Amino acid sequence: MDIIRLNNVTNQMRMDSGEIINDIKSKMWIERYREAGEFTIVAPVNSDVRKKLPIGCFISHTNTPEIMIVENHEIKDSRSSESDVVITGRSFETLLENRVVGSNVASPHSGTLVDIPLAANYTWNQVVSLIHGHMETGLLNSANVIPYVITASLVPGTATGVSIARAIKRGSLYSAVMDLLVIDNLGIKSVRPVIGVTPNSYIYIHKGVDKSATLMISHDSGEIESADYLWSNKKFKNAVLVTGKWVEVLVYYPTTATGFNRRMMFVSASDIDQDFTVAPTGTDYTNVVNALNQRGMEALASQKNIAITNADVSRDARRHFYRSDYDLGDLVTVQGDYNEKTIMRITEYVESEDETGASGYPTLSIDE
């Protein structure tokens, strides 16, 4: 895991060249599915690592396409031991914290201030549109454009979701993106340029790949260090009241559940019909009812009969390899003890390296 500083003397954002940084004592590199990844680099204070990795520069390592930003240098002096510089930072997409939803307007601006509208579409396309409209081409203030960065969706056309219009409140662009990603449990990742092919870096919205039929992480093979098991119907529901601003519907599945066996939940879905100033009628009413029914079916379908609630993968497990057999966001089957199987998502991968050697392991999570 050699750390690379990505640099280009022509433009910092053209990360199509770089240099390997030496004299590092230890490294920890954590990539995550949706939440920001992070890294920690420790080097002797008398080395030139701090100079070679200045705050604000971009880094990667030889085994990953991911980009991270150097954000902090910290030195703690001690008379009893050699001092180190600790360099930390987070993944590239956190640069969205430096843009504000609603800022792509002429200034000063007066009149009735409304939330920023997003045309009816799936969340993954709305995220791309939102980022594009605040960071890429066509901005009113060209100084806000970040060059050589392209945002795109990798979510397949077969993915399920609800295509509806949404309104986004003013505030951090990064926070708004995170809120949209949560709706359909999507991930976000950055990919550095391919030398000699493209000068552009990419921010991708993705959903991982369902490999649960072919990739199993197993207790019997020693891959599971520990696991928690729970058998319960405490939270299971088979009916839902979905309430919008003007319209509400009841959804039953299966419809045969009656009496004591009917178990209801509530879902607030005012976002579906909030833009209407009066109760919708005609085609608008039909479309709202269909969207509410879809939201209800998704809420019921998202429930899981879970036996394995948590599984920690052994750091010595070597049957499957990150970036070749699986990646962040992929769904895999976890074979636990007690003859139980559960589909879980790869939400994090931790890599570390120091004088004792290198290790890496994934974090598995149940989709909520």
C-alpha cells in the first residue's frame, strides 16, 4: 500500500500524475460505502512527509482508485520519545461541504425564497443533477466550477425506487446529498484519473452488486470472528398507512393477514404531494395514489426476517479479496452458526500497514 500524492503542475484538479511518498511509519486507509472514508499516516517529524503531503493535497494508494484529501497535520512533542507527525483526512467527495444548495443564483436575490426544486426522477439521478448544478458546468458564477470532476450514476436501470419531484432546503450540499442517498440506500465513491486515458476524476453514485448467490463468507471456514443472532417478529408489519399532505392510502401485504395477525405501521410521505396547493384531482390524484402505494410496498418489502444481526470478519480471512472478488456496496451471503444465513452489505474496508506487516478486513452491515 504505497501512498501516492496526486499532482499536476498545470492544474491541481488534474490528478493524472503523482509521486510515491516514502519514510512513512504506519498507514491506515478506510473506504466506506456511503459515509466519508478516512486515512491516518504517521511519519517521523524530521522527515519531509509533512512537506510532501501539504494540507489540501489529494492522495491515493497503489491498490485503490479512491481519492482522499489531506486535511490535518498534528505533532505532539515529547522529551521521552521521538516525535511523529500524524496526517489525516477524508474521502474526496467531502469537498461537497464547500458548496451550498441554492448558491447558483444571481446575487443579491430578493423575493419569495423557496426550496430548490428537483424534477421528478430517481434519487440517484437527482443526486447527480444536484451536484452538477452547484459544482460543474453552467454555473452563474464560473469561479464556483471545480474543473476535471465529473459526477455520474452507476446505478443499473433495473434498480427499484420512486421517481418523484423533490424540494431541497438550502444548506450544505454534502448534507443534502447524504440525505438523498439514504432514501434508496445508495453509496458514493471517487475514482482518480487513468493516466494516459482521461484527465478527469469521477464521483460515482452506486448501489454495489448483488453477489449473494455466488459469494459466501462462512463461519465454518473460519471467516467469521464473531456474530450476533436474533430471532424475533417484534417489528414485523404486514400493513401500512401511508399519509401524504393531501392524500393517504392503506396498503396490505399479504391481504390474507387478518385480526390478531394484521400488524400495521405508519409511513409519512408528505414529500409526494407537498407541492399541491389544494387536494389533487384527476390524473394528479391517480399519480399521487400510485406513488403512495409504491412507498407503502417498499416499506413493507424493506423488512427483513433477520437471524444474524451482526458479523465481524476475521482479519486472517483470505478466501475472498477486496477489489477483485467484492467491492464496497456489494451484497454477500453470510453463513453463520445455527444453520443461519443472512444477506449483508459490504459497507467498509479497513487497510493498515506498519513495521509488523499489512492487514485488511471488511465491515458487514444489514440494510436498514
